[in-house]
Amino acid sequence: MTVATEARRPATVRLGLRENLAQFAVLVAVNAAVGGMIGQERTVLPLLADQVFAVGAFTASLTFIGAFGITKALANLVAGSLSDRYGRKPVLIAGWLIGLPIPLLLMWAPAWGWVVAANVLLGVNQGLTWSTTVVMKIDLVGPQRRGLAMGLNEAAGYGALATTALVTGWLAAEHGLRPAPFWLGLAFAAVGLGLSATLVRETRHHADLESAIHAPTRDDGGEPISGRQIFLHTSIREKALSAASQAGLVNNLNDGLAWGLYPLLFATSGLDIPHIGVLVALYPAVWGVGQTVTGWLSDHWGRKWLITAGMLLQSVGIGLVAAADTFSMWAIAAVLMGAGTALVYPTLLAVIGDVAQPAWRARAVGVYRLWRDLGYAVGALVAGVTADMFGLRPAIWVVAVITAASGVVVATRMYETHRRGASA
């Protein structure tokens, strides 16, 4: 830590959830708005592709998810570097400015290409805003409550996503697929930008403080580490980081499947829009609420086996979706998928926070989220091509097998990263 850095850091900076509760709560509210931006699409957009734009092939209809995943993945990578260089708050505000036109494009898009373009912007919006709120919460709480912090962060985002998916399903049934459901998205963008500009404070000073008191580990030896080294370290070389990156990719492959193909499966099986909206919302609702518990558990039980169990549970839920043909069985499958994802999602982020050093943590989070959100694009490609060749249900079975294999990789490659769990 240099003298200049010490001079820039305010004397009142402290680490901890309780010590930074007010600012943490503001960031939770911001991330709820981030989740609502995705939620506006979850029920309605696959039905728009089928019923309004008549996009026939599954691969073509999932282009909006592929465009979203690729741009979000790249935005995650850029967000980490920018937030280390210029600070967290400017990146957060930039993400919201990019998000403002998205609901308007979805309301009035004259062709499917406009919807894909809106999802390119949505990917940038989500990459900049969600990545930055993650990093800011990790900055604030320090190492002891990292799992709980990530659980609360992800619960806010996916709880809002689930609620919005449910409400937009009702709005679409009552008022049509457009424009009514997307007014919610415009409200979320306005609230997120307003909170970020007025109430959010910069948190990079907290990372500086943690760097000053953090003992170097065998992984970095205290030496500076380049962006290329961080990328390779997180993607391939470091066992826990690379295992987390592949699990994150497969997890979002699953989410892309649920986003793009589940509504079409339910619709072709005879369910109406309100029932589809319930099923689409149930999965992220269980996911969101569950994270408030699973993040806390990972701080007490450790990370590795929660992630392994979560991936295997997701696999069971996905297989049940493929095998079932009734609303009640699909609801059980959605609960299983949500519970499995709740075990995995905040815990993977906590693993990155455990292993990455404070000086390069934001960039490591960006690399992890690059791989994780590429799962949307991979899922759109794998599920779309398989569905076009063999049908919806075989495509879902393929993803169930991939998810189980990912759980095995975590069980065999990842070591326990939480200090309390490791010492036990």
C-alpha cells in the first residue's frame, strides 16, 4: 500500500456488514432493479418470438439469449478492469444509462432484429451493473461475511426477477404481450439510475483497506499480477477458481434453457400465459429466497459441497422438466432447480472472493462472470440446435446430463476455499 493510496482512503472506512449496513442496503435495492430488468423478458419474450414475430426455428428464436449472454460476458470482463481503474460508482451509473432505452425498444420493435439489439444493450447493462454491485458488496463486508453478502445480493436480484416475471405474465394475459409488460422495465431503469447517482458511494477505499491488512498467499507471493495472468489463473490454472468458472458457465446454461425453451414447452403442452408465468417465476423465486440461507451456510459449512450438491440437484430438476407433462410436476421441478441454483450461485461468487486477492479481485470477478454468462450463449446454441434436430424434451435431457457432469468436476477439482471450512 503506497503513501498516496493511504492518503486517498477516508479515515472512517471500516470493513463489515454491520459497519456498512446503510450503504449495503442501498446496493441491495439497486440490484433488485437490475434483476427486474431481466424479469421483464422472462415470460413474455419467448412468446413474442413465437406469436408476434413468427420465428420458427428454436435456434433462431434463442438468438436474443445468445446476444445477451455474449455481450454480458464481455461487459463483465470490462467492468472489473474499469472499476479497478476508475472506481465502482462511475461504472454502475454507465450501466444504467445504457439500460434506459431497452424497455422502449422491446415495446415498439418492428422486427425481431430490434429485439436482439435490445438484448445486446441488456447484456451491457447487466454486465456493468450486476458485476459492480457484486464487487461493491464484497468490498464493504470484508472476508468474514462474504457468503452472506453474496446471498443477499443475489436474492435481491433474482427475487425481483421472479416477481417481475410473474407480474408481466399477468399483464400480458390482461393487456397483451406489448407494450404493458415493459413499462415495469422502464420504471426499474429509472429507479436504478436514480439510486446509483444519488445514494451509492464509492467502495474502492474498502478494497484498499483490505489490501493493506491482507497477508499475501502462495498464489501471488505479493507480486503484481497482470490481466493475462488473472485470466489464466481464474480460467484454467487455479483449481478452485477454474472449477467455479466452469460451474458458473453450466449454471447459466441451465438458466438460458429455462428462459428460452421452458415457456415454449409449457405453451405447446396446453398451459395458458398466467400458468406459464407462475412456472417461469417459481424457479427464480426459490433461487432468490434460498440464497439468503445458502450464502450464510457457506460461511459456516464451507463452499465446495454446497456447490456440488447444488449442481446435482439442478440436474434432477431439469430431468424432471423433460419427463413431466403436468403443471404440478413442472412446479416441483422448478422448486428443485431453484433450490439447486440457490446452493450454487452465491457460493461460487464467495469462492472467487475467497481466493482472489483484494488488489485484483474485481478483475477476477469479471473473468468468472465472463465464463458464467457465456453459459447463456452456449445454452442457446446447444439447446436450440438439439431442439431443432430432436425436439424440446431431448434438448432438456442433454442439459441435465451436462449439469450432472459439472457437479462431478467440482467434487473432484475444487478444494475448500473458506478459511473456517478449510481449518475444520
